Amino acid sequence: MSRLKNRIYEIMELTNENDHLAKVFDYTILILIAINVLAIILESYKTIYSAYFLTFKAIENVSIVVFTIEYGLRLWLADIHYPDDSRKIWVRIKYMCTFMALIDLFAILPFYLAMFSIYDFRFIRIARLFRILKLSRYSKSIKLIKDVIKEKKDELLAIVMIMLILIIISSTLMYYIESTSQPEVFPNIISTFWWSIATLTTVGYGDVYPITWGGKVLSSIIAIFGIGLVALPTGIVGTGFIEEMKSKDEEHICPHCGKKIKY
């Protein structure tokens, strides 16, 4: 049983790039995820949904069976992820709380919620989009993005905090400047957040805008700050990509055979 368990783990985690069975498993899940996303999009067309209702139902049922089995197997294999912990129940609880395990759970949970409900909640159907997040386990490109964000999380968090502070300050100032002239447009500071976010991101929808000189000056300053703030995360993530690609392409000498290897 232990040998079988390790083999299933190797297949599901693609521990060996030359493992053809593991690649077949990965590509199968990737194709199934793509079919699910396409089905969700096509279901929005009422004529297509009514004409191919049984097809959509079959796709959903097959997907649920496959994803449920996958989730169950990953729970079963959780102790391999934590070899130093002998508490079988605890390692499974620990695994269930990981990001990817939660994504796997949310990929099947809407179906089971709908089974025990007399209502067809719209949010349950929309929640199936969580299945697209499963790509981060099977796609090298998405894994790369995840690694970069993880590596640069402190810098990105700092930018988010700066933007949040700037949104609060600008919204407060704009409220006190414009609320007298436009009480229906700027009724409170929370409502003013929409103007601040639209201005900081340089989107400028034009549905909310200042009419006083003070408000226009403040709006101009915030827009200028926004250009710089939006560019900062782009630069950080871009640098992270370059660093990550370089680290993967670095060559090292194998201590056993003396050949150059890449990791």
C-alpha cells in the first residue's frame, strides 16, 4: 500500500518530468478545467444553454466526479507532504487549510451545496470559476507568477498599504472640500472612495468629479501620484520575473558527475 501511495503521489505532483503517466494526468486535468471555464461562458447564452442543457449537465457531473476523487486522493496523500508529523488527522487538517487545498474544495463545494438546497443560488454557479484557479498547480506559467508574487509579497504589500493610506487621506480631503457644493455626489467619506480609486488608478470614469477649484487641484495632485503608484507594482513584478528566470537558468556543477546542471 505504501508503494502504491508513493506512486500516486509521484503522478499527482509530477515529481519527475519524464514521467509520462504524470504528464497525462496533468494534461487531463488542464483540459477538464478549460472545458469547465468554456462551459460557464457558453451557459450565459440562454439559447445555447437551453439547446445543450444535457451536455452542460454531463460536463458538470463528470467534472465533479473527477475533482472529488482528486481532492480525496490529495487528502489521503497529505501525510507525504508532512513526513515529520506522525499525527495523521492533524496533517490532513493542516493540508486542508493550505491555499491550493481550499481551491480544490471550492471547485466542488458549489455542486454539493446545490444538491442540498431547493434554490439555484446564482453565487453557487459563479463559484465554479474557482476551478480556473486550479491551473496554478498544473501550469508552469502560473506557477512562475505565483513564485514571483510570493517572493515580492513584502514590497507589494507595502505598495498596497501606501495606496490605502492615500485613498483614505484623499477621500477625506475631497469630502470636506466638495460635500458642501455636491452633497449628493460626495455624501460621506466612504462614498468618496470610489472617486479616489478611479483617480488614483488614472481610470477617470467621469461619473464623479469635483467642481470647486480646491477639488480640482486635489484631483490633479492625486492623479499625478496615481501614475507613479500604478507603475511601482509593475516594476516590482517585472524585476521579480527577471530574477526568477535568471535563478532557474543558472548553471551549477553536479558534485557527483561534474556536469553542468540547471534547476
